[in-house]
Amino acid sequence: MGEALRAVGSRARGLLWVVLALLGAGGCASIPAYLSMEGDELWTTGVAAFERGDWDEAIERLEQFVTVSPGDARAPEARIRVARAYAGREEYLTAASEFELFLQLHPSHGLAPEASLGICQAYAALAPHPQRDQTYTVDAEEACGLTAFEFRGLSVAVTADSIRLAMIVRLAEAAFQRAEFYLRVNLYNSAVDYFEYVIAEFPETPWAPRALLGVYRSYEALGWLPEAEETAGRLLETYPGSDAAAELAAERDAEGVPPPATGGGP
């Protein structure tokens, strides 16, 4: 038993010497200065760092402020600034998570509209080029739609809705590009399916009339002339002022093809 106690004591003394060596190693293991700061100093220096765009310092100071002063009236604003700082560092997923955490903790706070818009903007910033996977574009469209609905009547709703519409156009373009790919490789039935998807899901976007023109050309390539003629009528009747309608009319006029029968313009 005595030998065991002496062994434990020896190990403890060894650990103590290791700690002392680290503390005295020229400051290499020194504690960050902000960890010794009080709430007011953390707030002041954190906000100052945020205002000058020093995102790293803003995040560390304001996160520490919330940790040591969770009940402070400034804590919600500190959380918003932390989320914005992550967005400033282009860490948009983390920013979105921080904004979502704010809404969970402070759903009725005056900064809740800003937090909701922050989620919308973060996902929109992640929305990729139309040729890539559009998961984040869908997330952005949904988040922005929620903001526009929940805070309708406020300026954030107007901003969110404009972003939502931009995301819808991007989704339409992505679907159109897939349809056009099938058209280029002569898979006309698949092209028609995707073009019709664009028309049905995104009728208010500039890609809808172009999709109708794509359907027309696919049917022509297949030799389905009655279907092509019916599609030409749909395009000229539904989107008479579009570039696609003008392009189709010019082509048909150059070929001496009379205008298709329509059900009467809008």
C-alpha cells in the first residue's frame, strides 16, 4: 500500500512539473487575453472588432461575452453580430445555424426579423451555379419564403421575397439547362419532359418561354408536326412579347410558314 501511494505521489509531482514548465515556457501556453476580460470590456472590444470587420476577434469576444453574461440585455445583439461575423468570414452554414439559434432563443425579440433574413441570405450565398446541385438553392427559396411570410409588411420581407424570386429563376435555369442537354444529345422525349417541367413549375420566369421553344424544336426533331404546331401556338399565345416568341416567329417567317392557330391572345 505504501509503495502504491508513493507511486501516485510521484506521478502527481511529475504532472505538476509539466504544468509549471508549460506555464514558464516563454508564454507559449499563455491564456488568451480576452478570457480574463469582464462583460463590459468583452462587449466594447467585440463590437469594435465587428465594426472594423475583424471577424475573428469579433466572434471570440462576443461569444465569450454571451458565455459570461448570458442574461445581459445585450446578449441577443451579441448573438446577431456573431452570426453576421461568420457570414463575413463566408462560413455561411455556421452563420445560418447561429441565426437559427437566435430565433430559437429569442423568437419574439425585435431582432428576430433580421435573424430570419440572415438565414435566407446565408443559404442564398451558398446557392451554386445552375449546373451544380441545387440543394442550397431550394433551402434558400424556402427560408426566404418563410421570412417573407412571417414578417410581411416589414422591409425584411421585401428583401427576402426578392431573393426568393432570384432563387426560383436559378432553379428554373438549372432545370432548363438539363432539358437543353437532352436536346443537344438527341434524347428528345427526355428533353420534352424537362422543358415541360420548367413550364409547369416556373411559368413566371424568363425560362418558361424558352422551354416552350425547346419543346417545339424537340417535336420538330421527332417529326411530330401536329404537336410542334400546337406548341408554337402555346408559345405565341402565352408569351407573345418574349424573345423566344420573336425568335420562333422570325424562323417561321423565313421558312414561309404561316402563323399557327391559337385560341386568341391574352
